[in-house]
Amino acid sequence: MTDDDVRRLREMLRIRRFEEKCAELYSAGKIRGFLHLYIGEEAVAVGAMRALESEDAVVATYREHGHALARGIPMDRLMAEMYGKREGCSRGRGGSMHVFDARTRFYGGNAIVGGGLPIAVGLALADKMLRRPRVTACFFGDGAVAEGEFHESMNLAALWKLPVLFLCENNLYAMGTRLDRAQSQTDLAAKARAYLMTAESVDGMDVVSVEHAATRAAEAVRRGEGPVFLELRTYRFRAHSMFDAELYRDKSEVETWKVRDPIAALITSLKARDAATDAVVAEAEQAVSAEVERSVQFAEAGTWEPVDDLTRDVYTPIEQPAGVRP
């Protein structure tokens, strides 16, 4: 089993088990607010992050726990953030939907559908103006393709040849409407080509295919060839969020997609090549399970922000001249 094989398997398992634990903790009232799970889409985050360097920027959506872990945000700090504790990567102020970490250049966690696209264009514009050989990777879902900022961002990125790697996670349903009921053109890569940029559709359930495609795309972006768009065809196994009754798709369809589980597919491939044994897989599972439990203990032991800090970073009063009412 090569180092790459170990990394791919471990990273996907870390995301899956972390998400499953979060669902459990949410049901127990330990995690509050909204919770959007990434289960089923792990191959996208793990494969794409392999193509990036430490100085590159990452912009994600509100379904970003997998991206955050794959980017290198420590699991204990991410779990503390889920709890809303001060030890979290965003000091507990972001929570599930607004994960931020300056150390890893992880710029959200953005709760607005498509909201990260203009941010990514701005980051890339700054890099180009300062002649920094960086890539900004922007993750977003198929639902964002219907938003105006998608078209505005694609147009400007192509027009100015900005170093953006657009990564569209097409899980077919956005929040709860099937793609062919929301888009007249369901070939999302074709939409990108309309802006005269390189675009490719990739099997988002195959971590190796994602990694290879993202690596080729990031190298082209870094060479100054302008933005590249990857449509990563994937599927979420859980509902849109923990509040979603999931009445818009048949259970049989979900089960059909689960047959293509990216983790199970990788394990099967490794065993077929004699690159892994049951013992190796079990060892990876045990290591990940222990890490998840440590992250929960870290979050449980964390501290709440003092009430006195409630308005910190929210509002700063401006002194008014004598006699002038605010």
C-alpha cells in the first residue's frame, strides 16, 4: 500500500466518521444550528485538496466540514468549532456553516448559496495583481449555478484570466430540486465553456480520478492559462440538512448511489491490486475512530466565550460631538 493509498483512505475515513459523529452529537443537542453533512462526497474534497499547495486559498460552501479536514484544519479544533467553543478554529463564532482558518488559508464556510464565488474571484485578482503564483480553489454546488453571482464570477475570471480553480460539486439536487427540473442545460461544464474557459466533467465518486483531474487543472491555472472549471459528479447519501424531510427523491435512488460509495470503492480497488488487506483497513478505521473520540473530548472540555464578549467584533460605537444625538 503506497503512501498515497494510505492518505486517500485515511482522509476519506476521517471525513466520514467525523460527519457520522456530528450527526450523533446534533441529535443529542451538543451541536446546534444547521448541519449539512458531506457523507458520500468525500472523494471530491480529498482528491481536489491533493492538487493544492499551502499558499493556495480555499473557498467552500456551508457543507464544508470535509473540505476543512482535507485542507488540514485539526479535527479537534473543528469539532470545538461545531460545539461553539472558544478553542474552535473560528473561536466558536462560525459554527458548522462558517468555518474559517487563516493558518490554512481556508476562507469559509459561506452560508449564502454561491456566496463564495465572488470572494474567490477577489482573492485570485489580488494574487494576479501582486504576481503571486497561487491558485484559489472555489467549491460550490450545482444549486449555485442558478445564481447570478455564478455567471458574474465566471465572466470576470475568464475575462481577466484569473487563477481560479472552479470546483462544482454536482450532487444532482442542490437543496431539494433535481437538476433537470431547475436547469435547461444540465451539462454544467458546457456553461463554463460558454465563458471560453477550459471545463471538464469528472467522476466525483472516484478519488483518484478527482485527484488527477484537479492536479492537471491546478497546474494549468498556476501557469497563467486562466481559470479552469471542473464539474465533479457526486451524490450526498444523507438529506440536505438535519432538518430536511427528504421527500424529493426515492430511497431506492439513494441506495443505488450507495453502491458507488467512494470509500468502499477505494477499498475494493486496493484489495483487488493486493495493495491492502483487511488488517490494514481495520487499522485505519481504529486510528480514525480514536481521533474522532479525542476531538469530542477536546470539544467537551472547551470553554464558552464570556457574555462580556457578546458584542466583540460586532459593533464599535463612534464618539459623537457634544450635543449631537447618535
